[in-house]
Amino acid sequence: MIYEKGNRLLDQLERRFGRLALPRILRWIAGFQVLTWALSLLSPAFLQWIDFDQNAILGGEVWRLITWVFYPTSDFVLFVIIAAMFMFFINDSLEAEWDSFRLNVYVFASVLILSATGMLPFLGDIGFLLSTLFYSNVFLAFASLFPNQVIHLFGLIPIKAKWLGWANAAILAAMVLTSMAPLIMAGIALIGLLPYLVTFVPGFADSYRRESTAKVRRQKFDRDTVISTTFHECATCGATEKTHPEREFRVAADGEEYCDSCRKPR
């Protein structure tokens, strides 16, 4: 029900604001990550101007609420390029499934919620955590929509997206459990993953409920089928070995089967 209402709401919003959607939004983000990595080679201090810093934001550097998304994924050029290519691939898959508007809503919701989370007091430097949760939102969406998509890890190891999704969830759980304040970290992670949870959990719940109902019906059907299946049935009175287990059944010369109460005496 929640899943269907959400889809209807998005349909209404798309009719009104769909033209404002930015096509290939994740490609743009990946491209800016490559650009910021290149600029950091010219000026290593450049990355300090775009990273998430709560104190700097409160001091007026509000661009950091958005620019932290463009922070490069690695210092190593090969990893930066591979990450960008993978983001291109995810963008095209999600956009083909959702269209540009819905992908925009999902990405901007992730960024805004994570930025708001980062502004909670006493959190300190959590730029790395925000980036991790952002990529988790994106990749978990891909893994949920395309669970059997084979991805070649490091270009060599073939593995299905669903297993990488579970690995991503395990990494997040490990980060929470090994942190100095697991309960606080768990709360931050849940808030940061709200876009994914709101988008997919209701659908998963509906699917599980339908499968459970279908399983119960299938079991009832199988049980009724077993009960209704008999090996012996009297052609005269209709008795079976289940309705009258005390009777004996024999096939007569006419080819019909009769119980001992209905068989003609010889």
C-alpha cells in the first residue's frame, strides 16, 4: 500500500516537475569527482574546500553541503577511473528502470538527508561516513533492482550484484559495531539510508506478504489434493479407503471396484 502510494505521488510530481530533472545525474557526479581529483593534483588544498566540515558550514561555507559528493573516491588514478566508469554503468541502469526524474529525486534526497545528518551536533568529522552512505544508497538500489546482474570485481572476478549488496550491508554493520558509539552510529546509518529504506522496504514487505499468502494457499491446495486422492472407490456406494478404512475393496469381473458391503455374493 505504501509502495503504491509513493509511486502515485512520484507520478504526480513528475507530471509537474519532470522537465527540471537533470539527465544522467550520477554521470555528472562521477565526472566532477574525476575533475576534483585532477584539480587536487594542481592544488592539494583544493579538496579541503569541498569536503564536508560542520564548523566551516556554520561559518558560512554552505557550498560544502553539496560539494562533498564530488570528493574523489581515491587518491589513485586507476581507482578513480574505475569508480567513475562503474558510476556511469549504475546511472544508465537506474535511469533505464526509473527514468531521470525518479533517479534525481533519489539522489537529491540522499544528498540532502546525509547533509542534514552531518549537521547534527557533536558528530565531528564524518565526511567519509557520509560518502560511504551515499554510495551505499546508490549501489543498494542497483543491487535491489538488478540482483542477478553479474559484475566483474576488479575486472576479473564475476559476482552477482545481490552478493555485493550483502557485502556492502556487512561492511556498514562492521563500521557500526566497531565504532566508539555503536548506537549513535547505527542511528546515523539508518537516517542516512532512509532514501533506500523508504524506496525499497515497503515493496519488499508487500512481496514477502504476497509470497507468504501464495505459499499458504499452495500448501492448502496440496493438502486438499492429497486428501481428495484415493486408490479405492466403490462403484456402488462411493466409499473409499479414507471414508471407510475398515472395508475391503475388490475389482469385479465388469472392471468396476466394489467394497465388501456392496459386492454381490458368489
